[in-house]
Amino acid sequence: MIKKGILLLSVLMIFFSVSGSCAYAQGIKTVEGLIENVTGDTIKVRGNYYNFNGVPLENASGRKMQKDELKVGRKVEIFFKDNHINTILIYPEYMVE
């Protein structure tokens, strides 16, 4: 009887932890690609334009980057939260994949 209770409690704990993380992930979206064009405060990635005015620009280490480091051909990852750009991650210019 006690073993069944512990098993049920364990299964419920796993269920709630997984369902909670899925609910959080629904509000998060990313777009990854190469910068195709830079005009003012707008970049074009994967055929779509994204305005980054007021958006934090960072490298993979979390160091703040400047707007002039957004160059055509550079790899970026754009993070959205609730359909608004949250952060743009700028990868090093010379990456080996």
C-alpha cells in the first residue's frame, strides 16, 4: 500500500514538473540564421525583417555588444518572449562548425 502511494506521488511530481516547463516554453520562440541585411535598427534574417531598437545585443558569454557589430553574414539568434524580441545573441564573426 505504501509502495503504491510513493509510486503515485512520484508519477504526479514528474507530470507536474514536465507540464509546467511545457507551459513556460510556449511563450518562448527563437529564430536563428545569418544576417542578410542591416538598415538602421532593422536586420533581415531568414527573409524576415526584425526591428531591434531597445533590444539587448549580447554575445554567447553575455557580454553586451554594439549595434555596429551586426554585419551582413554574421550568425545571430533572436529570442522572442510573448511575441516581442527579448534578446539578440550575436555569434563570433569567424565560427567553425
